[in-house]
Amino acid sequence: MATVEPGTVIGGRYELRRIIGTGGMARVWLGYDRLLDREVAVKILAERYAADPDFVERFRREASAAAGLQHPNIVAVFDRGETDGSYYIVMEQLPGPDLKDIIRRRGHLTPREAVDAAQQVLAALGAAHRRNVIHRDIKPQNVLLAEDGHLKVTDFGIARAGEETGITDAKSVIGTAQYLSPEQARGEDVTAASDCYAVGVMLYEMLTGRVPFDGDRPVAVAMRQINEPPVPPRTFMPDIPPQLEEIVLKALAKRPANRYRTSEELARALAAVRPSLPGPETATAALPLGAETAGATLIMGSPTGTTLGGPPTGPTGVVPPPPRQPTRPTAMPPSRPRRRAPIIIAIVLVLLLAGGAAAYFLLNPSSTAQVVVPEVAGQEAATAGATLSAKGFQVSPRAAASDKVDAGLAIRTNPAGGQKADKGSQVILIVSNGPSTAPVPTVDDGKSLEEAVALLQQQGFKATTTRDFSDTVDKGNVISQDPPGGTSQKKSDPVKLVVSKGPEPVDVPSLLLLSQDQAGQALADKGLTVGTVSTRETSKRAPGTVLAQDPTAGTSLAKGDSVDITVAKAPPVTTVQMPNVIGQDIRSARRKLVALGFPEPAGSSRPSNEPEGTVIETDPPPGAQFDPTTTSISLIYSAGPNLPTAPSTGGTTVPLPGPDGSQP
């Protein structure tokens, strides 16, 4: 392999200038892209790994995985290649610092800053998980601060893509011990929930300034990840809101089924609690550095295992998986949450105490007097065991679930406290391992509320219900449940059900004076339909105009309901025959028509040889059928003969005389 030093040009275009980060598996150089005239970051696989096919494959997979992930919160990969036995990846160059450095400088972040930072990391992970890529080494050193103040995730060097196997040696675990999920520390398969665990560790660290598990050796840290429950973060920072602490502790659950299983699920939980956190109510903001980091010039943060400014949590590396502990008769079944490890330790202490007491009485067989069994209910298991041993009893601890007695405390003894028993005889000490747990049944698959409650009760769970509208779930059926079906939960904790109230009601719009088509569209816009359509005869509105509706405007109906309407219909046409009034005096003709119920006729005159005032023509003509409501009557009468001095060229319209003969 050729020596890599400042000034070396690789790939025919990338000039290496100086090392900006060194980790266990790779080095990162500040480079210059001669072709595109820009600074880049060039990650080069360490020499000792370049000859290892597994590490080379892992390194190549990082480039393939990261190059396919286009997201504002993921460091962009521009190029990859191999030259003279050196394998490299070219990425965008960021001025830094990394999130670890920010935490170290500030001590800890505010709850809102921590949530906003975690949301950006989860957005990046969500994009990766949707492409079936698990990061497996999420930690603050792999989260870089861009110039705009937003965070970007880097280092997909040990990511698992798809269902690939055979890349990681079964005898080793690759990652950073302080951020390894328990299943990863045991060398088991990882899922999106494993990345969520690492984000939980980061949240813990951002809120308190410390990681939940640490130690001198990676194996020791891995053992603590597997066996010990985390100290609640509010122990160190009492100002952390309880609901945020609850999210952190759920993210750190030992079993994947008990924690957030996807980045989206964890992001939704954080989004729900964010409005209640102190600070301005704005969208997720850029991470403020503060005066203490404003001048930071760290570049690229950490490559795989890179540490900038000290390795307080250790670099990424190959960690031998911790030895599996033999199963003890008193240990909890594998399905129990790992938080009960302290209970097992307490029981072991009790066994040691009991063993000492048994040895004493085997060596002193004369001590066989009866003594009263002390009352130890409610005491710590170790204290209760010591009390019983001091009275000369052999203590045989047993674990039992209890919804009333806290985990690690004594529930009762057998023989019971207050009874007498032979000195040196066995006393069974029943120790609580907390509320019993069981898988929550699935009830949001079309079951009615009654069916869901009955099924939950059969499994020992209680249900609490809220109701909400749904356009897709029938009224009375379960819309959703929390926790989801299949999740292991304490039987003492209720299962929250959301029950459908059916489609959300809508207000009926006013349809009056709309056309029938317009009314139908107005109802459709509200999710309603036209019901029965009836008609009413009227000549005052155009046919098809809505005259009435049932129910009236403003009434609340469920979507899909119908509204009945009444629309205008033209009345039937009634015709009459025009009487013959030709030859009659205009006044007599007018009186006759009005007396017959016709509208008052109009009149006009024109010269004629008929006597003046004689009706000479009618419109309609005599005998014609017509609709008196739509047709007017016109009478034409004689104006007398033509005068020679003033020949007439047409008729002259004049007002008709009144019924009494008066002239207008």
C-alpha cells in the first residue's frame, strides 16, 4: 500500500491536505476536489484493516448505504474508490463541531434543545430505516453540526443493509460500548429499535451530561447495558420534565419489544411532549452553540470511532461479547424485563446469608429451639433475608409478581411472620419482582368495545377509553390501542383504547332557492347526499328551484346522511277560448272581457270605414285557445274613415275608454 501523506492525490482529483479525525477503523482527511474546486472530507480505511476482507466489505457497504441516503440530516457521500490498496470515501466537509463536543463544552442541553437535536437524528434514521439500513453506531460523535446550525448524521461504516449476514464476526461486537443496545452487546440481530436505544442513550447524555452506563473496559460497559437498569435522569437533573424522563427510560428498555420500535414512533412521542417543555413554541430549531462553542473549528466530527478532544465514551471498536451467565433457578424467565437484575442480585445475597446460617446450624445441631418468624413484609430483600438469618432460619427466596409491593421488597414469608418454627428450619421468603407482565392482545382489528374489553380482561388487563370520530371505523369499534398488540406490559397498567364515535357530524347547509343540481353539490361538499325529492306547483319560482328542505339548515348530521328537498314545479296550463267581440263598440267589448275574468285588454286604433270606436280585430283572434295567465289580449278598433287631407299610413294606438265611457 502506498504511503498516504499531505499532498497525495487519490482518484486523480482529491488532494489530501491534513488529517482532521482519527478513529479505530479509519482516518479522515481534509481534501480538495480539484475537479469541482471545493473542500471535501476523505475517509481512508486504516492500513491494518485494508487487508481484512470483512472490514473492506464493511467499508464499501458504508459508501453504498450512505450514498443511497439523500436527506438534509445525513452527511452527503460524493464518491468512493480504491487506489494503491487504499480504500476511501469522499463526503461533504462540515466545519463541526460534533454533538459530543457540544455536550462536553456546555455540560448538558436544555430539554427542548435535547428533543430538537434528537428529532433531527431520528429524521435521518427514519430515512435510513425506510431503505432498510440500520446504522448500529449512533452516538454524539457521529452527529455533526452544519454551518446552518442543523445536525447531520455520518458514519454508516458498520450499518447493516437489508438482511445481510456474515459480515460481522459472531465472536465480536462492533460499536461503541456506551451506546450499544443490549441485543447488540449480546451479538444478536439488530433492528430499528436498536438505533432507537442509542438515541435514548444520547437523549440521556444531552439531558444530564453523562451516559447511563460507563466503565473502564468495554466488556464491563456491555455487561451493564445488558443487566442493569439506568439511573433515572431526574436523579441528576431534577428539572427534567417527568414525561420526558418517561420517554428516555422507555427508549432504554432492555427488550426491543418494550421500547420504541421505529424512529418514527420515538419521534412522535417526542413531538407530543415538546409543546410542554420550557422555551418558545416554535418548530424544531437549529441547535444554538452558545458563547462557549461559537469559535469551534472542529471538522467532520468522528469517522468510525473518531474522537475529537478526548474519548470520554470510547471509540467505535471490536468488543468481545460478554459471557452468557448460567441460568439460576431463582432468575426471572427470559421474557421478564431486565430491570429485575437488582432483584436477582438481592436474592443471591439472601442465598449467601442463608448459606451461612445453614452452615452455622449444621455445626451447632443442639440449637433446635422454636423461635418466632419475624415479620419482614415490606423490607428490602437483602434486609429481610438478614433478619431471618439472624433468627437462625435457612432462607429460601422465591420471586413472585405483585401489583401492590414494589419490586425488590419482601411480600411475605412461609411460615408467616408471627408464627413459630424450628430454629434452623427453612423459611421461604417471597420477594416481589414487580407487577406481572403479559403480551397485550390485539383489539384494534375491527373488534367492538365490548369484545376488546372482554379480551383484555381475560388476559388480566384493564382498559381506559376515549372516543373520537372516524370515517373508516364503525361506531363502537376500537380505532387504536396503546400499547400496540403484542407489546409486553404490566398488568397493573391500563390499555388505552380509542373508540369510534362514527363519522364526524356536519352542519346541514342552506339549500333554499338553489337549483336541484346546486343543492346536490352543496350536500356532497359536506359529505351528505340528496334524499327524497318532492315537488310543489308554483308559478313564482323557476321549475327545479329548492323551496324547502328537511332537516333545516344548521342541523347536525353524520357524514353519509341524506337531506330531503322540495323543488318548484310549473302548474298545469289552462287554456280558454277567445270570445268574438268584433263589431262591438270598444267600450262594450272591454266590459264583456273584464266581466268574463280576462285581464284588462290593451287597445289600438287605425282608420277604417267602420264607425269610429268599433272593434275591427282582436289578438288572439276570435275562437283561439290561449293561456290567460301568460297571454295578453289586444283590441283594435276603428278610428273612422281616412281623411283626404291627411291620409293615414298606419294605425294609432290610443288608450281605451273606461268602462263608464270616460276618456283618459
